[in-house]
Amino acid sequence: MKKVISALLLAGSLGFVSDAKASEITSRITDSVQLSVEGAALQSTRIGSSYSVNGSNIGVTTLGGLGAGSATAAPSINAGAYTIGTDEQAFSFSESSIVGDTPVTSQGTISNNGRFDSPNLYGISITNVGGSAGTLAGSLSNTGVPSVTAGGPGTTATAQRTIELSVFK
């Protein structure tokens, strides 16, 4: 009987030891540095050619308009010849034209400093100059917080230290 009680006490105490193994402590330190330099970008939209004429009490000798363009040249504007229809009468006249962009089949190259050497720009253009790394730098330290050094224009530097401590029971 004593052996059975001893065995039960031993099994019960092992259960307590098992619970002690379930407790856990986790400590995690994560350091990171992220450095980036913006690249050069160019967005350019061609403007098309247009011509319009409008009026009242106007005679047309030669109607103006667009001349023929080609794959490498924008259309030309041909001037019109107009006269007042009835002398000493009220008249209105409006003529407008837009000469469109010349088509371009290739874009300029990007130089070593992250800029377009000679970009081909159309009528509506947005140009972003590439960043310059300059003195951009970052470092990790096993004894402290990561550090970053500012760079030139168009750069970002981010340093982060995360410390986590978890205790489970």
C-alpha cells in the first residue's frame, strides 16, 4: 500500500515538474536599417495638333487647316484667307491652332548620376530627378541603437530597434 501511495505522490509531483517546463521566457532584439535612393523618372504626354475657325458674316477665300504630318514630323498649320461678307455689317471671327509634338521613337539615356542626359519632352511632361546617395549610410551596433547618416536629395534612411520580452506561465 505504501508503494502505491509513493507511486501516486511521485506521479503527482512529476505533473508539477511538467507544468514548470511549460513556462517560457522569450527575449528578442531586432535591429534594422533601410536605405533608399529615388530613381530618375520621366512621364511625357504628346499634345496633338488642332485647328479651328469660327465666325459669322465672313467669306472664305481659302480655308485654313492642318498640313500633312509624318511619323517624324508634326503637322504644319496652313493659314486661311477670309474676308468680311457684307461691308459695314457686324461680323465675328475666331481662328485658333495648336501645333502638336513631333513624334519621338526613343528616349534619352540615364547618366551615371541618375539623371536623363537629354530627355525628349512632349507638351505635358513630368520629370523626377534621380536622388544622389551623397553621404547616405547606416550601421548596426550590438551595443546600441542603429544609426543613419543623411544623404543627398531624393534619399531616405530608416533605422529601427525592436525589443520584445515575453513570459508565458
